[in-house]
Amino acid sequence: MWFLLRIDLVVNWFRAAFHRFFDFWKSLTFFGALYLILRSILALRPNVVFVGVISFLFRIVTGFAALCINLPMAVQRFFTPFPVDRRTTRDLVISQGYPYERYDVTTEDGYILQLERLPQPKSSKVLYFQHGVVDNSFAWFGHIEGEAASALAFRAFDEGYDVFVGTLRGCGGSTGHTNPAITPEAYWDFTVNEHAFRDLPAFVTKIQELKRQDLNTAPEDPPKHKLTFIAHSMGAMATLMYLVYSRLKQRDHGVSSAILLSPAGYHKTAPRLAKLCGPIIDRFLRIFPRFSVFRFPSETFRVLCSKLIEDLNNSYTGRIFVGWMISKTIGGNLEDHTFVNMHNLTYNIFTGTSKGIFKHFWQNWLNQRFEAFDYGRDGNLKHYGTETPINFMENYDQIDIPIYFVMGLNDTLIEPISVITQYAALKDRHPDRAYLKAFSRLGHIDFTVGANEKLVTFLMNTLKNFHK
């Protein structure tokens, strides 16, 4: 038996070595080829830790050497007048031949938000997509060239859904305000509370208004449509806050079901980078209280950073380096990461977020609870009527719709244990309303841009069950 196992190992190694040898000839740099050869040799050793350490060190050394050798060419390419892909959501939709509509939605506190739509006016199946932090509506339309069907918004439209996509305040497309004289400090003075208690109600109200017109529903009659939320990361966190808060205030939230992709809110664990940088950022904000927003300082700087990332992704060693850095931060497949395959992704994300968003996440991480923002004793009494902020997981009994919690086992930003904890909290209170699904290879952004066929199929089948 031992001999047969060794034969099987040898055969598998030669098969893997053949694929690496083929990749070797596709490599664009000498150091990329050396890296593949070393991985093949080290694969024979049983010590996985040793292999990982050596591969990591070799990747850093060869990547730095390749960067030095190719630096003159890289600098020349960086300053050539090659345009950065700056297509917006609207550009992507129109280029694929889909109908497109855009609405301005004004919140109670004066923020002007962008609501985009792939219209199917006569459909009673309504789908609302909500992006996460430092993101925008592009998350649901972005796709690898030639693979438009991987964009969740397009696939949902093809399945007959009336598709709406909201962009939260402060993110690309939703940076307006009814007060033209508002100061930057005042504009960026918001937390996840405002996303949940201001932005989402405004979007839902607008969708209900449009669907009542489309389906000829009188204001006093029950709606003829069903509205499902698909939300990612902070968008999923805001969705849960919105659902619970609406019921606590005895308001109709207008949602019939929800699918939450890698939901934020409760964070049992955090990436090492977050643990390292969190205290530094927190201290910085205490020293400089007038600092209000994390974003690119100018459009020019944003374009330059996008071009730099695109240039790195166009070289073999650059793709390895970028893929490794991103996968260590937010998870995903190192060898074929979505971030390096989506060449207009850099320009359309990192659109900015307030310091209040950071402080809200940092509060929840330190307290190990899923809470509303803590304004202090007096502020909490004013906003919530209690001395402490709302603990949402303790109020999951208020949730009155079915919710699917979806997690990626390769997600290092919001790890499975955090998602499972939220699922278990709802399951304990409403066993018939809590569902859980795991995907083995997905990282954090793999749930949005460039979604794989397995995820898309699961979502479409789940939606069919919700809209029976």
C-alpha cells in the first residue's frame, strides 16, 4: 500500500510539474520562470511550512530583483500616454446592450444619492444590490472582458428581475448634497448608522414608488412586487441594521428576503494588517480631529494610482506581487485573483469613506459586538433613548424575513467564524429564517466583481425560491 501511495505521489507531481513547465514558457520574465521551477522542486518536500517560507522569501527576492531590472522600462511605460480604463457603470451597461436608468434620491438629511436601474417595469420580481465600504455600484457590473454573464446585475436582469443598484453617500456617484455650501467636515460626518437609517430607507422608498407606478398599485393597497436585497460586506451590515432598526421603530422595511455576502458587523477576527494599522489610524484621528475622509486627494492622483496598478498587472512578476498582496489582505486565489484580472477595477473602487466609518468598525472590533455607533452616554440617549448603543445581534428576534448568510472559506477580511456567529444568532431566534452557505475558494471581493459560475448559479436558484 505504501508503494502504491508513493507511485501516486510521483504521478501527481509529474502532472503538476508539466503544468508548471507549460506556465514557464508563458512567463514573461526570467525570474517568474525560476519561481515556478522552485515551487515544483519544493513540492517534493513533505514539510509544508518549509515550502511556504522558502516560496515566500524567494517570491520577495525575485520580485524585487525583477523590479530593479525592469524599472527603466516600467518608468517609461508609466509615463507613456496610454489611457487608463475609466469606464463607469453606465458605460459598462450601455456597452453590453442593456437598458439603463438613473435616479437621484435625496435622504432626510439632504444627501443626494445615485440609484441605478436595469429596468423591467412589468416584473414583480425586484432585486436591490448594495455594495460595501470604499466601493460603489461598479461592484455589481464589473466583469472580465468577454464574460459579462459573470456580472451579477446582468445575470439577474437576464433572469427577469427588475434590478436596482444603490450607491451609498460619499461613494462614487453619490457625492451631492442639497446644501451647496456644506463644508467637507460636515458632509463627511457620518457612520454606518447613516447608511442604514438614512440611505437604505430612501432607496427603498424610491423603489416602492417606482414599482407602484409600474404595476398600477394604489398607495393603500399591498405591494404587488417582492423586493430582495443582495448586499456585500458593509452593505450587508447596513442591511441588518436597517431591518432590525425598522422593526424596533415599528416601521415597514419593505424587504421580503435578503442574501448577505460576507456580511460585516460582527468581527471575531481581523487581518493582521488591520490589527497593525487600526491603532495607528485611531491615534492619528485623535491627534488630528479635523481629518474627515479617507480617499485619493485628487482625480489626477487616483488616475496615476490606477495606471500604476494596471502596469503592474500587465507584467508577470507584477501580477504575482499584486495578487499576493491582495490575497493576504482580503483573501482569494493567489494564482488567479480577481483584482489582477479586472483591469478597470482600481479606478472604480477606493472612492472614499468617512473617518466615522472607520471609527464604527474599530468600535465593533474592540467591543466584540455588532453595535450601532457609540456617541457616548448623552449622545446615545439622544439617538437611541438608552445609555448604550443598540446591540443588533441581541435584537435579531426582530428580523421577520428569510436571510441567507454566505461566506468564503478563503476570505481573510471577514473570516467564516464571524459570519457563522451572526447566522447562529438568527438561527437561535428564528430557525426557519436563517440559512448558511459556504464557498471554499472565494475571497472577499470574489462575491461581487467577476463572480464565478458556481456562485452565480447558487444566487439565481436562491432567488427563484424566494420569489415563488
